[in-house]
Amino acid sequence: MTDVAGGETASERPDDRAASALRFATELVAWVATPWALAGHSWLLAAVSVVTLIGLPTLFSTRGDKANVIIAVPGWATILLVLLQLAAAVISSWLAWPVWAAVTVTLLAAGTLVTERSRWRWLVSADQLAG
């Protein structure tokens, strides 16, 4: 549904194909870089990091944001989970990889932050509509 000016209404989920692609790429980096950075300290921590980074967003999601919601959480919680993935990707890449790779990951995460803005506005407004 769009308003008269052609913008999205508060209840309509924005088209976020570019944001989804960047977000998924950053998640993949987090899933690889974080255990890589932790493996030298503890293989158990490395394994727990993968389970955490993959498991939390799988279990917890906002209604309307995913096709299958296992445990519904407010939009702000979904935003925090994305920020966790971004932070893990950036910090771990700087700890585990050469500078050129870490810079690339940092730019990828920055691009994800920029493209996620409309989705995050929708997630926050979805909280308002549900409440």
C-alpha cells in the first residue's frame, strides 16, 4: 500500500532486496571471521560463536519480517541482532585477517548500515502498530 505521494505507508514492509543481499554477505563474514578470530583462544568459544550468530536470528524475529517466525520479538530486538552480526563481522575481521580484508568488511558493514535504514524504520513502526 502506498500513500498519495507514492511513499510507503507505515504498515507496508519496504522493498529491501539490496539491504538483504548486503546483510546476508555481512552475516556470512561474521559466521566465518568470528570463529576464525576465536579459534586460537578456544575451539569451544569459536563453536559457540557460530551457534550464537546463526541461532539467535533463526529463533528470534519480528512478525512480518520473515516468512517463518519461531519466537516473535519486537523490531528493536531484530535491529540489535543485525547490529550484533555487523559488529562481529567488523571486529573479527580486524582481529583475524589482513588489513585489506578488514577494510573491505568494514565497507561492506557500512553499506549494510546505510541500506538497512528503511527496514529499521519499518521495524520500529511495526512495534508501534502492534502496541
